[in-house]
Amino acid sequence: MKTAMRVRALYRSVASRYGADPLHLLALVACFALAGYAASRVVAAGIWVGFVVWFVGAALIHDLLLFPLYAIADVAAQHLPWYRRRSPAAVRWPPGINYLRVPAGLSGLLLLVWFPLVLRLPAGRYKASTALSPSPYLGRWLLVTGVLFAGSALAYALRLRRITFLRRPQARAQHRPDD
């Protein structure tokens, strides 16, 4: 009993000094340890200059080019005629914008990671180094993108069905003839 009370007191003490849950601190320490290990492997391999250039370039390309582009695309998708904001009392269908954002974001991420192979840019070098053809990457990326959007559409349809099912008893109660 005394041990449990001491552990709780230590937990509260760490939480009050740190300003957050001690598990948050533990997760941060684990992330920094993993990043340190990865950095030590990059330095040991002797490719740290290329890694730093790639890392800074990726951060700049994302922050200065890609983020504004997909922020504009998101705003444009929200202002299409089929997407209208309504007051919460007048909402008949749940907004579907997140059911577009998730598959589009995942598909874009996959394209960003695999774009040289999807676009068949290093075809000669890739085939020489792996003895594989980069030709199936475009079809596979399109297939994964289609599955992501189909799964998202299915999830939206299930949500609509659940909402209409939950609203049915209320609609029946409102339309009953008086006895």
C-alpha cells in the first residue's frame, strides 16, 4: 500500500515539474534515442552530407511548395458546390471532406515516396541494380489509390446508413397519427 502511494506521489511530482504526463517524457526520450541511433548509422556510413542536404531540401520543398499546394486544394474542395456548410440543426448529411482528405493524403504520400518508380524515371538504373522492371509501380499505385478511395467511400456510406438508421425512430415518432 505504501509503495503504491509513493509511486503515485512520484508520478504527480514528475507530472507537475515536467508539465505533462511522464509517459510523454518517456515517449520523447525514446524518439530522441531512435533519432540518435539513425543519425549515428548515417554518420558511420559516411553519407551524412547527402543526408543533411536531402533532409533540408525535403523540409524546404514541403514547407514552401507542397504545403501551400495541398492547403489550396483543400480549400478548393471545401468550396465546391456540393460541399455547403450548414448550421448544425440543418445538417442532414455529415460532411464528407475528411473522407476525401485521408485517401488523397495517403495517395499523395505514396506518390511522393515512390514517384521516380511510378513515373519510370530511373528505369535503366533500377533494372540494372535490382533486375526488376519499374513498370508495375504505376499500376500498383493506381490500384492502391483506387482501394483507398473505395474504402473511404464505403466508410462514408456506412456512416450515412448508421445516421439514417438512428434517425428513423425519431422520424416515425414525429409522423404517427394521433390516437
